[in-house]
Amino acid sequence: MILKAGYPYSLVKNGLPFDYPKLERDTRTDVLVMGGGISGALAAHYLINEGIDCMVVDGRSIGLGSTCASTSLLQYEIDTPLHQLITMVGKENAVAAYRLCAGAITRLEALARQTGMKDFAFTRSLYYAAYKKDMPMLAKEFASRKHYGFEVQELGESAIQKEFGFKAPAGILSELAACTDAYLFTHRLLQYNRKRGLRVYDRTPVESIKHHKRNVDLRTTDGRRILAGKLVYATGYEVVNFISKPIVSLHSTYASVSESLSYQPHFGKKDTMIWNTADPYLYMRTTPDRRIIIGGRDEEFFSPVKRDKLIQAKAKQLKNDFNKLFPGTPFTTEFSWTGTFGSTKDGLPYIGPYPKLPNSYFSLGFGGNGITFSQVAGEIIAGLIKGKKNRQAGIFSFDRA
């Protein structure tokens, strides 16, 4: 599946920062991670932390799937508001999922420091009502987050206008959020762990997979054999090729980045990422090199051809969306792109073993929280393979579908 098109800002900025070999011989490993994006890189990191022999393979160059198209917003809020998620999966599981995502942000910051990833910054998150009819929902969401200990403020129209300079009837300001560069972070993680024994191969497509009681036997398109004790699927939205039941609906999202400004832009007194209650929602953030990224205008995914034809029109719409909010801030589009993403009915990822495929584990961070979900998945999966019990693994299991 072709997962993205256009000119993703992170790929243009960073190019191919590191080289990785192609697998050219038969090999064995205790654990194989299939997928060299941010999900696979995080899974491999935690496996190495547990002292588990592992390797990563990707059919593309590293990070050139969905990862390089990510706008890299890190939030604990998932696509399903907390008060709604409670009614879907229960109070305990819903609150735990939100808290795990909050913890993931601080863990990712620690990983950034550990691996020399400099493009990482804590910020705030403003979730505002796109329409007046959304105000009751927003009030319920604020009450739920406040009740369960999340650091949030409820903002009215005048407060939003005063601090952020645009009109919205209500909003929730969260103190915990962050921005990074998922593509570069992936490379930093893999480079760091290669020094600790991780083997990484790209341009190595897997052609066949056979799951057995004791191992998994894989063959590449070049005829190389990989015999793995366990297989971690970190293949993102291409998972539809491996799971027999429908667990995800595919969509296309669009994003644009402005030209670099002569000054460092910011939203609010302290820089804040912004998103709203519309469906699909609009989201935006700034970058360290004085740009603004805006995304949204999602469409149901039909085919890469139809998706890609919309890039130019969607870029114009996103520019207009920004200009309506901030008419005094210049936004000249420099790069635009599109990517495919998946969403689940409850907004939660799928993490852990899949009984129909022996010795398999899945790290599937669907939705707008793919990076934080991937961090959670990496810890859970590494622990399970090591034989550790995890009370929270069931929140994300395939059994809930």
C-alpha cells in the first residue's frame, strides 16, 4: 500500500539521515520486528532494554511509510473524548488509557534526551469548540478530565480571544503535550540501539510468513529466510493484510507547512498546539524553524490515486482554514502532503498477541495518537515477551473487537 504522497515536511527537511543494509543472507533471531517506522523503532528499543535479541526489517527505506508523513503532535487526548470512552470501555480502562498516553509523553521526552534527539519540546494543547453546539460536549469532557486528575483549564470565548487571538465559544487548555519529528526520532532510536546490538535491515520486503507453534518462518522477496522465535507486527495501516477481521477503517488526512517566517510564531503566551471538535478536526502547531503546520480535511480512503489528486485542493482549503482563524498571520504554503491513517471504533490501538497467528504480537497505534500509543505498545510487548504480567494489556487486546 502506498501510504503517503506529496512532499512531507520531515522527509524534505531531513532526507535520508542514515543508511541501513539490505538483508542478503539467511538469519535467525529471537524476535523480529517487521516495520521500521516509529512503532517498530520503539518496539525494538524496549526489546533491547529487556536484553532480548531482535532485529528490524522494512520493505522500504527506514521511516518512509506513514512515519515520515506524521505531523508529530504528541497528546494524551485520544480521538475519542474521555467521557465518551468511559461509556464505551468502562471507567477503569478509559482513564487508564488516557493516563498511559500522558505517561508516554514524558517517557518519549526521556528517550529523546537519551538518544540525542534534539527536536522535542513540551507544549500545551488547546481543544476548542468549532461550533456552539459542541459546548455541552466540551463541558462534559472538561469535567471528566478534571475529575480524574488531568491538569486542564476551561476557557471561555473572551479568554480564547485574549490569549490566542481567534474566536471560539469554548475550549479546554491542557498543560501536557509535546511536538517532535517522528521520522528523525525513528532514526535516532534505531541508531542508538544498533550500538546495543540491534540489527536493522531496510529495502527487505517480506513475501511469505508462516506461523508455527515454536517459531515464525519468513521469506523475503529475494528468497532470504528469517527464522524468528516471535514476530512483532509494526506495519501500521498495512495490517489489513494480516488480520482476518475488520478492526480499522482507513482515512486520508492532509497537511501543509508554511514557508519559514522572519520570526518564531507561537500560539498563546506559551506555545500551544491547537485542534478542534469538528469532524474531521483541524489541527496545527509551530516548528523550531519558524514554520506553521496545519492539517485535517480528512476523507474516507478509497485509493491512493483519488487521495493524491486532492492534495492541491486540500492545501488551499487548509490555508483558508488558517486565514479564517488568524487573518493577521501570514501563511504561504511551501509543502503539502497526504497520508493514510486508520481509526478504530473506540479510538484505542491494538496491542499484544493475536491468537490466530502463533508467536505474534501487534503494535498498532491507530488514530491521532499513533506515536504515544506506539510507546505504550513497545513497553507492553517487550514485557509480555519477557514473561512479565501486565494488567493494562487487556485494554488494547484483540478480544475487545
